[in-house]
Amino acid sequence: MGTPEMNDAHGPRKAPRCGSLSLGTVLVVDDAAESTAALEEACSAVPGVSVLGVTSALDAVRILRDGDQSICAVVTDIRMPRMDGFELIRLMRADRKHAATPIIVVTADTDPETPELASSLGADAFFSKPFSPAAIRRRLGDLLHESRHSR
């Protein structure tokens, strides 16, 4: 069986392999196209993952519920129209299939209570915008490594 293909805003993209191991797809959720593109680029540098970017939490929920993608982690903004990142985190943690999926929050939200709320809902990491792509890559890699070894 060949390498799975994915479609994103830039067309089909093959999932990279780490040796013969594919860790799955990192789902990036941000309503700002520039942020989505920057996060996709940062995450795609993690060996063994492919990246799929969407611009709304509602799209993310559809992808998670459809189960067509092997989602290994979610990187999400908080402040988005129609459904925010907090609700996305709540829904994921309530869903047995995604209850343990690593979640990284990357947001420009300046409310001092946001990091604590995100953590209390089940986010595994929190970064403020502007963010360091290297820091995102490191934390994502660490979370994926922990997730693989805790199964």
C-alpha cells in the first residue's frame, strides 16, 4: 500500500514517513489564513506527520467525527467565529476516540485566564501569538512521542 494522500488548500500532499512509520495527521485549526499557513509549516517539519489545516472549529469537528483522517494531534486557536477553541477542546475530551489526542493551543487571546481555562479543559500545551515555530515543533514532537508510548 502506498503513502496516503491528503488534500489541503494547496492541493494533494503525501503524508511523510519516518522510516516506515506514519504517526498520522496533525489537524491545524485557525480562522486566520496566515496563522494556519504558519502553523502548518511548523508542524509539517515534525517527522512522520502530515498536516491538514482548516479555518473553523466546526470543520475540525466534522473531520474528527468522520474519522477519515488518522488525527494524531490538534493545534487550535481559541477565538474563532461560530465555535471557539474551548468548545472544540470540550468536545474532543468528551469523545472517547479523541479523549487522549494531544491538543496544543496557539492564540493571540490576551485574557490572563485563557491558559488556565484551556489547561483545565484538557489542552496539553499553550502558546501565545506570535509563536516560535521551533517551540511548537518541539512540543508537538514531545506530545506525539508521549502519546505513542502511553498506548
